[in-house]
Amino acid sequence: MNNNPSPASCRDVLPKAVFKRQAADFQVVEHLGFEPDAEGAHMWLQIKKTGLNSRDVLAALGRAFKVHEKDLGYSGLKDKHAVTIQWMSVPYPLTEELPAADQVLAELEGVEVLHVTRSLKKLRLGVHRRNSFTIVLREIESDKEGLEQRLNNIASRGFPNYFGTQRFGTDGRNVDHARSMFSGKRKLTRFKRSMYLSAARSWIFNQVLAKRIEQDSWLQVLPGEVCMLDGSNSVFTCDVPDLDTQRRLVEKDIHTTGPLHGSGTSMATDDVAALELACIQAEEVIAKGLEAAGLKNERRALRALAHDLKWQWLDAQTLEVSFGLARGVYATSLLGEMVELQQAEYS
């Protein structure tokens, strides 16, 4: 089964491009959007890592400071095959002086601590505001004109807000694991259960978005639409679309949305409700499993925006792209509008 349905919104045959030839080809910086308190019984660390999972670094922090994993904090998990900068937190007594940045995790290869400060609270999941990316694509099989036109389209109208393939695990297996979990065939750790729930929920959302793209309606306000204000999670229903609502969509003031499935009545009605219900009913095991797990119906924008999108050709077949994305938006979903990504052998 194809557990990664994510057709591009354009009708072009996309050129191939090599992705992550080396770690420096994929660079991510996490931006909190606020300053830590600089006081309190938690140490916050800004960490630069290369070739390591975020959980590898968290485990190393737990060992170094003799802290249980549940007491460590982070806002988001970052790619392994990349150079990433993110924040993490560790409980730390007020009576002890903070260590120097170069003394923390000094023996862990691939890690550099850039900054150490204090905060009153543990760093919580999803509190950062955005991520900025610098990505190099290599061995591109395309004319520059066509690729740059797709980049200009992304800059002007946005791109489909798919959950990226990394959400679904290798070959999309997390979705199959979720089905087994919902069938009662697997006993799992708390972390794996959470991971499979997220994959299952994301899978249904991607199915709905793919259907809207197939119908060429993901950037149209349909009868029964649930719209989201840009830059917020505030939503409102639009039972009967009008010209003003469509204008706001074109101007990127609002976005159409899709379901993050769970229990409760959906806000969508009419045409939108019918389309979403068909996708949900096609995955009855997943849908009922999400409801039984206690997750509540929520909404996610069908469109994402790339902020400060820039690009430059390093040579005739190598393109560097930089942009900022709100938290929860996947860089690979933006890249999937440009090229067909070919995962390189990591070095």
C-alpha cells in the first residue's frame, strides 16, 4: 500500500533531484519567537547537531545530568541527516552555576552547544514559532526556466500543507503499525503509541488534501468549508461561499482546511463534509482507532506559505533554496512541488 499519497498541485512531470548528498545540504534553524527567562530551575541549551537524531542528543543530556527522559524538554524533533540548530531543556538546581557552553556534551561527536541559559519552565513540545531552512538540491534534471516558474508559484500562492514522508516512517510503515495497534495486535511504549497515532491522523489528512488537489479545489472555498485565519488556529465556517471569502483566500489572509480526525462532530458541512467523510470511511480502522484513543476533531490548513523564499544556482545542476516555515510545516512538502526527490546515500 502507498502510505505517502502526496501528488503535487502542478500538472508538470517533475524533474529528479538528489537530496541530502551530505549533511550540510539540509540545514535547519529553530526559532523560538521569544527569549528564555534567564532565571529559574531549568537549563535551556541551544544545540547544533550534525548526523544525529534529536532523541540521541536528549538521551545524552539525560545521561550527562542524570535526568529521566520525561523531565527533558524540546520543542520539535529535527532531521538526523542534516545540520540542525534547536533548543532543549534540562532541570538544573538554582544553587549550581550553569556550565560553560563548551563543557556540555563536549565528548559527543557531532554536537556543539551554542548557548546556555535558564528558564522558569521546562521547554514544551511545539512552542517554537518557525523554522528556517537552507537546502541544496543536486544533479537536477531540468531546465532552469520551468523550475524557477514553480518556485515563483510557491512564492505567490503557497504550497500543499502535506505531512512529510518522515511522519510516516520508512516506506510509510508507521501507518501499518497504527493499523496493527488499533486492531489490538501490538503492545507499545508510550513514545511509539504517540508516533503511530500521529502517523494515522496525518495519513487521513493527506488523503483529504490529495483528493482536493485531484479535484483542483484546494485553493477554492467550497460549500461547507472550514476556513482558518493565516498565522493562527482560529477557524470559521463558510456554508455559502462568496466573492469576498474567495478574495481573502487568494490574498492569503485565510486558508481552506482539512480534518485532523478524532471524536466529535466535524465543523465541515455540505460538499466539504461529504468529501472528507468518504476519505474517513475508507480508513474505518484508523478512524475508529483515533476516536477510541481520545483524540478530538481538529483542523489543519490545506495550504502552507513559504516566507522569504530565495534561491540561487550554484552551478548548472545544483540549486540552493532558503525559506522559513511555520512550525508543523514540512520542508519536503515544499520541495515536492519543485522536484522529485531522490534520497542520496548519506555520507
